[in-house]
Amino acid sequence: MTTLLHISASPRGEASESLSIARTFLDAYRVSHPGHRVEEFDLWDGTLPAFGPDAVAAKMAVFAGQEPTGAAWDAVTGTFDRFAAADAYLFSVPMWNAGVPYVLKQFIDVVSQPGLVFGFDPERGYSGLLKGKKAAVVYTSAVYGDGRDPAFGTDFQRPFFGGWLRWAGITDVVEVEFRPDLVAADVEQRREQAHEDAASAAESF
């Protein structure tokens, strides 16, 4: 059975614009794909492990050709297995300080391991190992918007996260954005369009 995993990086619950748009996507997806399974991974639910000294040591052991061991590595591989078990992904990604929430960066640092998310060759460089998967990404920001004056911020959100997806091997990506969602004269129109875009993307995803 095809599984879609929704990975949420917003802690704002019902107040979250990215989560609201993601729910619209999921509602339309369930209607269009009744035989598919939808699972949720709230990055704020306390199950995401830290990536500290023990986990880093295990990662470097892999690079050295050794077998990593220990509880920290078990937590890393358990999180990766949960992630990799899905066939497709929906990410809800609000902008924090021009970039992504730190918990999403933590998730990336946990799962991005040699032999799991990427391979590496000294002559050819990195290769993404998450082949045959696709992703939908909901990007929101309160103040930043494409084409706005630099005084309204800079976008390190989409370049970083989109770059990570491609680096990991996920090249089939659809994006839905609501930016800005706070300081614009046409916020309500932008919000409505974002929800319409999400529903449309889900139907053909």
C-alpha cells in the first residue's frame, strides 16, 4: 500500500498557516487516493532524537568503514526507518528567521547518514539514495515574499530545504506557498489561492 507521510515543522497547531494548508492537501489527497495510507510525523512530539556526540561518533565510524553501535545510532536508524518507509512526503515548512525551524534542521541532521540518505565517492562526490520517492512542500512566511524589498527579509528557507531534497535523491517535488501571510494587502486572496493550489496539487500527486 502506498504511504504518504506528513512531516510537520510547525509547533503552532490550529494557528499555523502551514498546517492549515497541509490539512487541505491531505483532505484532497484522501479523496483522490482512497487506497493510500496517510501517516503523521509531528517533529515537535518529543520522538525526534537529539544528534549529539554519540550519534556524531557513530556517523564518523561509518565514514571510517566501521560498524556503528550504541543507543544513539539505534535512535538515528529508527527515525530514518520511519521516514524511509513512506513512498511520498508532505512537508509543512514555516519560515523562521529567513530559514527553517530548528527542529526541521534537527530532523535532517538525524536522518542524513551515509548509506541511508546519501552515498559518497571520493572522486564523484555525493549521491542521493532516496530514489523513486516524491515530495510536496508547503512553504509559508509571515513577512518575506518573492519580489519584495530586501527590508522584508531574505529566503534561505526554500533554497536550503529544496536543495536538501535534491541532494537526498528526491527530485519529483511540488511546492505550494503562502508568502507573505501577514503583511500584505491581499492576504486573504493569497490564503485562498494557497489552499486551492494545495488541493489541486494533492489530486494529481
